[in-house]
Amino acid sequence: MLDKNYDAASVEPRIYETWEKAGAFKAGAGAKEGADAFTIVIPPPNVNGSLHMGHALNNTLQDILIRWKRMQGFDTLWQPGTDHAGIALQIAVERQMAERNEPTRREIGREAFIKRAWTYKEEIGSAIINQLKRLGSSCDWSRERFTMDEGLSAAVRKVFVELYNEGLIYKSKRLVNWDPKMETAISDLEVENIETDGHMWHFKYPLAGGATYEYVEKDEDGNVTLRETRDYISIATTRPETMLGDGAVAVHPDDERYKPIIGKLCEIPVGPKEHRRLIPIITDEYPDPDFGSGAVKITGAHDFNDNGVAQLNNIPMYRLMDTKGAMRSDGASYTEEAAKAQAIIEGADFTINEIDDINIVPDDLRGLDRFEARKLVIEQITAEGLAVMVPNDDPQVTWMKGQVPQWTAEGKAIVKKKVTDEDEAPEQLPLIESKKIMQPFGDRSKVVIEPMLTDQWFADAKKLAQPALKAVQNGSTKFVPGNWDKTYYNWLNDIQPWCISRQLWWGHQIPVWYDEDGTEYCAETEEEAVKLAGGKTLTRDPDVLDTWFSSGLWSFSTLGWPDKTAELERYYKTDVLITGFDIIFFWVARMMMQGIHFMDEVPFHTVYINSIVVDKNGKKMSKSVGNVLDPLDLIDRFGADATRFALVSQEVQGRRTLRMSDQAAEGGQRFATKLWNAARFAEMNGCERVSGFDPSTTKHTLNRWIATETGKAIQEVTKALDEYRFNDASGGAYKFIWNTFCDWYLELAKPIFNGDDEAAKEETRATAAWALDEILKILHPFMPFLTEELWERLGDKGVKAKNVLALTEWPQARVSDEEAAGEINWLVSLISDIRSLRAEMNVPAGAKVPVVVVEPDSETKARVERHENAILRLARAESVAFETVAPKGAAQIVVGSTTVCLQLADFIDLEGEKARLSKEIGKLEGEIGRIEKKLSNRKFVDKAPQEVVDGEREKAAEFGERLSKVKVAFSRLEDMG
């Protein structure tokens, strides 16, 4: 006998052990003879990571597909594994070393540190894998891979060497995101752009030789007005310390204000006055004439936009900082270095590396942290009178009586310096705008990222991208939803060289060696490199590869490539990749590039882009906000099945976000409880599996109806899964199980179970047991633990299940009796409509109301007579009568083509109900009006987070649906008088 309550906490570990003992997840388990393969490669989580809501959704969707295909008889493989997590793991290891008071990474050296990292990896074990198992993930764990295991490392080396020899990998000095704490380049994906409080400083760049020009302004009618005669050009910057590396000032070619000085030189207002650098004033389409002064300083070595302008206009790019984000202290004195830089302006021929060797940081700023240098640069420029000054009542300037603003090392405003008169501000103040700025931070290090010109290894992504583009264009690989292919195209059409090197110690070390002259030798092993070098002594490149490089090979390296393994032959190409939109470029595109290049075949035919999980209010989950939901906590409290179902039931194809909450998980738990109780009820009424039972042989209308509806549910769920409509698939299962089977079939079967017709009783018991088995099959991919437990337990007294449910065949529709289905569905509709009308009219739950069927046809009359007891019991009807006209003062509904009336006048306060509903109509209309006004505000729609806008639209739709129902109820009351 089933326990009174379902205890997920005790069931789930035991059931998972049952699956593993049965080998249920191994490649090919349960496959039919000659079956096609169906393969999914797991997006490898970080080996030191922990399960989060994104993982939970992504892996639940994969598990649903793999379980479903396994039950369909496919030769399935869900290939698992973990990523070595480059920066994340190195940070974790260094943190642990510090906590244990161990020597630092630098102190123990590279070789010892790498051993230490492997030890850490072994210490943390397979935590993330065990967490995936708690979720129910049915991967073939016997094939688990790690991006730095021996086989995958060999694949990485081979790919690098082949691409290098093809000229598709090369070393170059380019601008990258630089993390000063980790002292490495990082990818865009590892940068968090956060809105912070910042400042915009306005400074004067004096024209060379004391030159002047007439500064003009043009009004809306095109009239030119002389403003003043100037001997400078004004620029604005949020990063004054980078002024030291300016190579030019750019203005728009159509900007009338600056035409007299285009091609002239101006002076950077920092450093020893007698040796200040002069830079040209150039034209470019990049500056916006309507923003600020319209003039932009070009610092090509420390700004991505400036870098493009610098390359286009052949402007020198000077690196100002070292690897730790401090101002450079190498090289000769500033006087000598500035002279070299000035020679370049005057036409000397220099390479990019020679320019990089020049240190143009003034001597008094060398070695300072970048933010400390910022403070001194501001002070020096202001003291010299080269800050743009404005009246003290200018709205862009905040004056605090008796004080002027200064700045901390982080660039945040403080106030600490007194002026001579504490009661009055000076007439003129430096123009400093306080404003919100988007600042890049390392997602792991949490420090401000510095765009920096450095030597890195790059892959020629442009060439690699062309076949990957064509594969989606010709339909070899498709995105679901289809609109994501535009994102894919946009990225690949505008793709830049891919920086594949990182200045870390943990990772795949680049297989390139150098001799004393710096000549490169690329080989898979040092022995091969030495051979290429003719026996010379070589030094290996210290950099490691970006983790995305190795994960880009994931779809084929995990199957044994470069060896021609049976698994590679059988399971490549894979079928479906499920992932988030944020890594379409970083992972999906790169797997496409690498897969096509090395396998001559796309790595997967379908890419399903899942939603991003947000909180119940539609906001992104954030630890600082405190709205993060932990899937493991939800599993502890509600069970894995409940958590999975809460996620998948909201995974709407094409919707960008999915709202998750405790309430959603509770809903999944209630569904599990509902099915458990239904199974227990069936068991208590003797419903047991009957060997060889065929539902098509049943005779009772109720049983033929449930057999038909079961078939429809199977078809609905199957079709939805075929089309990756996960919420429709789970919704179809939910609706059939909760409503059709539990609420109606079992309820309508009660009189049979309690009756004297033994033949009907036995048939209904067998049918209920069969239908319950079919339910467990179609629900299994979504709620595997509960269904497997019931599959095993319900066979105790009846026919034992031959296999675990996970290896049982997916069901097929077997009965289609539209006559029986039509009759019972009519009955369900009649009782449901009566219940709804009672609820709308606020009829007391215990009141039994007379029901009148008006002028029914013969079929309807016969149905009413056959099911009168069910109508009386389930609709709480006092009586059921037939009349030729509708009774006066009765509420009416139409069921099919028949009018059915409820005589409610004696049970409700008509005027009171009208007043109540009228008030609710007004309230709903007010809420809808408020939301529509907000949504019609272009500023709100454009500036508010998308999840907030979507939330308002959802609320408007909910209120609108409720309003329609209330208006119908009000109309019925009016019809009653």
C-alpha cells in the first residue's frame, strides 16, 4: 500500500540509485534494434561551480528530451562533463591558499601551483555532478569528461597546431579587456558592465604655438554666431589618467566650430610644460557634434572605440599601464620618451611594438595606481588653469559652501579642501559633471577592467565563421526560436579576431616554443618543437588558452577525436544543443566553427535557446539584491520533480525570461501530491495491472472515454516535444492528469467502484490501472522520481513491471471513440459550466440549486437521464427538470446547442451582487488604464528593463481576462432582473 504522503526526500536518492544499478542512462540503453542515435552534449559547468537556476532549467530541458527519446527507443547519449574554469578555479585555489596561510602562487612557482590546482580539483570532487544527479539528470556518467583530461588536452593541442599551420592562429598586439587583479586578458563574457556614479571632467588642450581661432556656434536656422576667440580645444573625459596616452583629438568633419583648426596641433595639458606632447586635430565620423564639446580625445591603447579610430587614421597608440593597472615605470625618462613620441607625430616611421616600448607617463606619475594618478592629473590641470571653468551657478556644477570637490582613488567624489572664503564660492568653478556611467568590472575579480594594448594569440574568426554562417543560412543547423539566427548572423558578420590566450597558469598551455632569437616553433609536444628547431634550447610560451577554445571542441573531442572512435562515428553530429542566448557567440558559434572545420559536418542540427530565469517580479537574480533562488534549496523543500515541473511549465518558446519562485515550486509539489493521492485512491479501490489488458475492448462509456482522452494526451505531449514547446508539453500532461483523470475520471468512477455491477467494476479497475500507467509514462520525462516510484510500487499486487520506467516504451494512442468521448466531455462541460456560474454569482457552496434543461434534443435528453446522478452530485443540483421555455429570473448558460438554466433568485442578493460586480469592474478598468498609460509612455518602454515591461503587459492581460468574466457575470445578473 502506498504511504499516505509522498516523501520526495527519501524517494529521490533511492530511485536514482535504482536507475544507476539498472544502467538506465548508459549510451544505447533501451534502444530498439537498428535505432537511430540521438545525442546531446551537456554545456559543461565549471568543475568548481554550484548548481544555479540557469543550470537547473537548462539541464531539466535536456533531461526531458533525452528521457523521452530513450523511451521512444532511440540509441541515446547524453554526454556529460565539466569545464576546467580557467580564471574561476585559479582564483578559488589562490583564495584557499591564502586562507590556509600557504605561500602565494608566485612564491611556489608555476609547476607547483598547477599541482596545487589539480589537488584542489580532486578535493572538490564532483560536487556539481552530484548536484545535477539530485536534479534527476540522466547523463551517461560512465563517459564523463573534463576539459583538461588527457584525451581532451591532446585534442586541444592538435587543433591549435593545425590552425597555426593553416595560418588561422597567430600572435598580434591588439586591444583586449585586461583584468589588473588577475593580470590577464579576459573575454567580453567575463566583463560585467555596471552602472556606477561617475564624473565627466572638461579640460582645455591649448593650440600649439599660442594659435587662436574664432569659435562659432550655429543656431537651428543655420545662422552662425561668433562666440569667442579661443586658443584651445575643449574635450571631456571620464578617465583623465588616459589623457597621457592621447594620439589625437578628433572632431566631426561637418562640425563648423572646428574647421579652422583641423590639421593643427594641440598640446596635452599634462606633464612638464617644456616637454609636453603635441597631437593633431583630425576629422572622423565617430565624434557626435551634439554631445559635449563635440571634440573627442583618441587614446587608441586604452579605449575600444578610440582604437578603431586610431587604426583607421594611423594614429599611434601608447600603452600607459602595467599588468597591475599601475602607471608604467619602465623605460627612459619622460623627457627622452616624449621626444620619441613627438618624432612620430613629425613623421618618423615606427612599428606598433616600437611605439609600445615608449613610456610617455610623466616621471612624477610613474608607478602610481591608475586611480591615484587620475587624482593628480586632475589637480595638476586645474592648478594650471586648464580646466574648463563655468559660472558657479551653472546647473552642471554642484557647489558645497566653503568646499570644492576632490576625488578618491576609485574616482568617487569626496569633499575635503577649504577655499579662502567659506561663505562664497568663486565666481568660476571647474566644469565637472556628476553622471551615471557604465563601468566594466571583472565578473570574478570585481575590479574595474582596463582596455589595454597587449600581445596576445588570436584565431582568425572571420575565416572560420564563413562556413558556420552558411550552415545556418542553408538550414543545416536551425535556431529555436528562429529569431535567434539574426543574433547569430549579426555577431558572425561583424566578427573580430578571437583572443584565445590568457595570462594564467591553470589551463591548456599554448603549444608554442621560442628560441633565443624569439623564433616560434608550434608543435603538439616539446620533443617535436625541439626537432623543428634543429635541437635548439627552447622556452615555452607561458600563456594558456581561453576556456572557450577547449569547450569549442566539446561536441567531438568528448567522443574521442582525434581518434576515429566508434562513438565518434555513431554519435556525431549530435542532435540538439540547449543553451542560453548569452553564449550564442562565445560557445555556439565557436562549436559551429570548430565542428565544421575539423569534422566537415555541423555539430548539431538544432540549437534551442532557453529562457533566462528571473525572480517572481521579473528581476534578474542578484546576490546583492538578495533575490537569488537556490535550486538545491527548492529541491530540499519541495523535491526535484516539483522544481523541474515549476521550471518547464513556464518555459515558453520565444519568451526571453522565466519567473521562478517558491510559489511556483509549491505548485509543482501540489501536482505531485495530486497524482500520488490519485494513485493511492486507485490502489485502495483495487485498481491493478491486468496482463494483456487492451483498452480498445472496454465497453463502458466512461472507460472508452478515458482511453480516448489518454490517446489525445499522448499525441499532444509528443507533438509539443517534437516542436520544443516544453510548456505546452508539460501543460498537456498536467491538464490531462489533474483535470481529466483525477478530477473527472476517478470522480465519475466512484459510483462504479461502489456499485454492484461486478463486470463494470473489474473493467473500470483495469482501465484505471492502465490509464495510470500511461500517465506515468508521459509524465516521466518531466517528473522522473515520482513516476518511477509509482511505477515500481503499483506493481506490487498486480503485474510486475518488466523494466524500470526510464527504459519503458513511450506510449501510443490506442483508442479513438469519439462517440464516448463526446458524451462524457459534454457531461464534464455541463457540470463545469454550472460550477463556474455558481462561483460567478457567489452562490453559497452548500446550496443545492434547481437545474432546468430547456427544450433539449433527444440525444441531450438521453444523456441527462443517463447521468442525472452525476449531475445532482457533482453540480450540487437539487433537481434536474426539462422545460419548453426558460424559467423567469433564472441564470442561463449554453452547453453545446442546449440552454441550461439555474434558478438562483432564492439563493443570491441580486442588487448586492450587481453592486459588488460593478465595483470590481471599475477597479479592474482603473488598473488596466493605469498600465496602458504606462505602456504608452515611450520613455518607460525604452528605458525600463525588458522583464519589467513584460511584467506590466502580463498584468494587463490578466486584468483584461478577469474583466471579461466579471462583465459576463454582471450581464447575467441584469438578465435575471
